[in-house]
Amino acid sequence: MPPLCHRTLKRGEEIELTIDAVAFGGSGIGRYGKMVVFVPYTVDGDRVSVEIVDVKKRFATAGVKSVHKPSPFRATPRCVAYTRCGACSYQHIAYGYQLIIKNRQVRDALERIGRFDNIPLKDTIPSPEHYGYRGKADVHVATEKGQVRAVGFAARATNHIVDLTRCEIVHESINEALSLLRQERSPGGRRSLWSAPAEEVPGSRIIRRVRDREMLVPRDGFFQANLYLTDALVNVVEEFCNLSGSETVLDGYCGAGLFSLFLAPRCGRLYGIEAEGDAVRCAEENLNRAGITTAVFYAGDMARVLRERFIRKNLSMDVALVDPPRVGLGPDVLAALGDLNPPKIVYVSCNPATLGRDLRALADFGYGIRRVQPLDMFPQTSHIETVVILKR
């Protein structure tokens, strides 16, 4: 048999590996000679037999056949559909070690993609609840002849719906709504289920409470899902903005005004930008209901609004807060931020890879990273929220 470093792996072949780390996305990493092998549902220290699923030039993917020696970081998953449902990828890992893994992944993204050294990275803030924490779930409903056939989430790497009787990471009231949904005669498609108390008001809106404030949110819109850590996220953003009362603040990708609601009373003027018109209307109403009159919201593309409303009119910002979707800021938004040139930028990210890329672009505009704070908004999954403060 050829030496391992020269041998080519083949699809369907079984080999034995020791897992060295967990990659962003959730797969364990093992090495077979010079070939990197990605194995889902494994963790550092596992000694496993795997079957090769696919082979590329420099890496392979594999599935676990058996665990010969379990890692000390292993845990027993709660969900009976775990490994079939694509919603979770870390239930087999002890929660304390999930926090360490995610912290390493943030550092790795900033070092490898962002090309930063000496990153001021803080320990990951844990979720008070490791299960049952989600206050919203977008479930898929499949029907046949008018009857509900399956309700659940998409399977890992496919569009197949995994039929679930309950989900372990959602609030129990959502599991109750899941049960009621099965009894309906209704068309299939996606449904947004909110945890109780989820009072629905006219206009297809939901009332949510953050700290001491009630907020209107579009029923089918985005809102932070962790019922027990959203207050802490707002606290971190407030701390990083460090407002004294007179500043002009930009809240980019402001949604229904989660951060605006708490930042606007602490600054002189706040401007929010959001692409979704109903979310903008909610933001305006949320601040009006709170008696805040110093905020203005614009609906539209982030880069276009920045250029038309601020840059062309030479309106300056003291603090720019951005909370983009997973794809990050994009070249046009980054260029507009560079031209806007605020002294301070606070970046809220749910994707370390695009965060690293965007921070490198902002560094090229003259910004330096002052602090990086991960928060585990999504226990049992591979997702991680990170807040970064940059100064010019």
C-alpha cells in the first residue's frame, strides 16, 4: 500500500481518523496523510471510523461509521431528529466547549480572512438557556391532498423537510403551536411561529419585549431569536457606541429599530436605514410610541441612501452602527462607509467569514479594531454573533 501522504482517497472507502478541531459550519477536521477530511457531528479528540462521501483535490468529506474513542467534550444530543434535521450541528458537543469552539472560529476568521494580528477578542458571552431559547421559528409545511404531511426544518444540505413533533431549541410555546399547525387544513409553505406571549396586532405585526420596552415587529420579518440574550446584545452595542448625548448616529440595517430604540435617547440625532418598508414603519412607530422625536428612518438600499442622503449633502456621522445579513456589507456599502468616514464604526455580525472580509476592507480605509465581543445567540448551532468596535 502506498504511504498515506501519496495515497488518493476514494468515495465509499472506510478509514480511521482522529478529529483535531471543529471548522466553522460544524464539521470536525481530521487528517489522512496530507488530505484534510471534514466529518460532521464529530469534535476534537474523537477517534472515529468514517466513510468517504466526496473527494476534492485537497480535501474530502466523510460520514461517521462508528466512534472508537469519544472525545471528553462529547455530550448526548436531546433531539431525536439530530443529524437528520439541518437546524442544529453542535448538540453532540458539551455547551461550555461550544463557546470555546466559536471563540476560536471568530479568531481564525479574523486572522485568516481578515489578516489581523493581536486581535482584542473577549470570551464568548454564553446564552443563559442552552435549549428552548428561540422565540421565533420559520418552519416548512408540506401538504398532500389538503392534509399536512410534514412540518419541520430542511434536512442537512437538502430541501427535504424533516418531520418534527418537537424542536429542542425553540420555546415550548412554539412546540405547542407546531402541534396545532399539524391539525390545520391549509396550503403548504413557510410559517413564522412566535413564542408566547406573542400578541398579534393589526398589520400582521407581533409585539416583542426587550428590556423594559415593547416593540412592534413584522410577523414575517427578522428579529433576534434568542429570548434570553437579546438584552445583553443591546447592552454590548450601547457600551460600544458609548454615547454622551450629542452625537449623530447611523443605524444601518436597522430592522424594526431594536438598537435605535435604545440608542436614540442617548444621542442628539439618529438616522436609520432599512430595505424592508414594513420594518421601517415599525421602527418609526416604535420610537414614536416611546416618545422619541430625534430619529429619522429611510427605506431603501444601504449604499444608495448613504450617498444620496448623507455623503452628497456632506452630513457627517459620529458613530455608524451596521448589522447586515450573513452576506455582509458588500463593496458598494463599504465604499460608501469609507466616504462617510465616521470616527467610530460598530459592526454587528452573524457570520465570522464575511466579518473578517469586511473588517479588512475597513482597515484599508484607516480603521483599527478596538474590541471584539462574541455572543452565543444560537446554542447547539454553528452560528455565532459578534460585535466589533472600530475607530479611525
